[in-house]
Amino acid sequence: MSTPLRLGTRGSTLALAQSRQTADALTAATGRPVELVRIVTTGDRSAAPVAQLGVGVFVSALRDALIGGEIDFAVHSYKDLPTATHPGLHIAAIPVREDPRDVLIAKGGRTLAELPPHSVIGTGAVRRIAQLRALGLELQVTPIRGNIDSRIARVHGPEADLDAVVLARAGVARIGRVAEIAETLDPMLMLPAPAQGALAVECRADDADLVELLAALDHAPSRAAVTAERAMLATLEAGCSAPVAAHAELAEGEEGDEIYLRGAVISPDGVRAIRLSRTGTPADAAEIGKALAADLLDAGADTLIGSTE
């Protein structure tokens, strides 16, 4: 039997679930065995809000292990990656993307519209906080940290102190807790984070054999959508903790597949928002994202990005 490939992963329930699913898919596609290697990151050690910790806080330790040869490849939640490419590393695959939308988990199974005035909603993202405030529903929004289980426990647990939480549907699905979702939020109300729901499978760029092997997991439509969203984010020069949202969808057009990309920049208080869209072909995914970012900047988006309170 071939020597198992070493897949680096964080130790959270979600990270382990994502990594196991990726490992199983790679073994099924190629026959190559995979073993998981747990890596502790700075973000795992800190209780500070993600916006204060900065972009890439959950990524750097995995990348250090890759560069140092402790692991052969890593799986990241793509939305956590810095927009700048890392010299020496390569995103070899973007597997089929999970549903990128956000969800509400609330006491009594209430939807967002059913929550009483002054209900307290917890979420970790400035993007979500800004969009919740923009709805004008008289809700109290508070920033929270922790893994998915601990966040849900703040609504349904014995020491619950929140009326609801907003989370990424992809993460809830990957740990098998979709039954607790009260509402999947329409992107018209809550536009997702760029690359939300997508995974990035990363290895050393000079490992040609592994680059080729991991390509078996790549899903072209998911890669095109994520490329468009990330290009928009990078051109705005905003990180994963900025109040920036994007969602690309692929649909069949008259002359083949088309990408429809929506983007938004929202002030943290929810008072101001700029929402625009662009369309194009999957082959031009990066250019579509760059063009939409330019449109947003022309409309004044740069004045909304600086503050992440």
C-alpha cells in the first residue's frame, strides 16, 4: 500500500469534518490513503474577535507546517485565506462547494421576521452584523466567538444567553446539525462572504505529483464562482473581516454558461450600503470580480471598508 499522505487540519469539529470528507474523497478518487495531522493555530488559542485577530489567523500555522514539510497538504475554509497568493504554495483543488448562504438558529425555531423586537442575535462576522443592522428590525446584534457547537449552545444549551445566532450553512451541514436551522437566509437579505461554503486544498507548488493527484477533487464551476468573488475582494483590498459580501452563481445562458456576480459593501452600522452586480463567462471569472470591485469603488465603497468596529 502507498505511504499515506499527511493532511494538516485544525482540531475543531468543523475542521476535522471538512478534512475527513476531503481525505475520503481523495482516497475514493485516487486510491491513495490519507492520515490527518492536527495543527494548533493562533486563532484557536485566542478568544479575541476575529476582526481584531486579522486575516489568516487560522491559516498561517497550517501553511508553516506545509512549508516545513510536516504535512503534505492542507484543507482551509476558503473564506479564511488572505487574498494574496502565498509564494511556494498552490491551491490544487476547490471541491464542490456547499450551499454558501447564511442561516438563523433561533429559540422556538423562529425565523428572522418572527423574532420579537430587541431580540439578541450573536454572530462573529462584521459583514453579518452590518447586514442585520441594515434590516431595521430593532434587533440587538452582538459579536461572538467560538466553534459552531458552542455558538448553537448559546441559543439551545442549558446556559443559553442569546435569542438567535447567524452561521454559515455550510459549516452547520458539515457537522450534521441542519435539523436545528430555523431559516436559511435569502442572499437578498444576507449576502454571503466571498468564497463562503468553499474549501481550498493547498499543497507545495513544487510538488508536481501531488498537484496532479489533488486535481481529481477540483470542481470547475465552484472554482469559477470562488475566483470571481475572491478577485472582487482582492481588488477592494479588503480582508475576510471587512464588511464585504459577494455571491457568484453559474447559470446556462444563450451562448453557454454565465457567471452572475453580486457584490456589496456595507458600513458596520448598517446605515450605508453599496450593492452592484456584473455578468460574464466562467473563463473571465477573475476579470468579472475585478470589474465589479472597480464599480463598487467608483460608487464610494472605499469609504465603507476602513472600519470593522
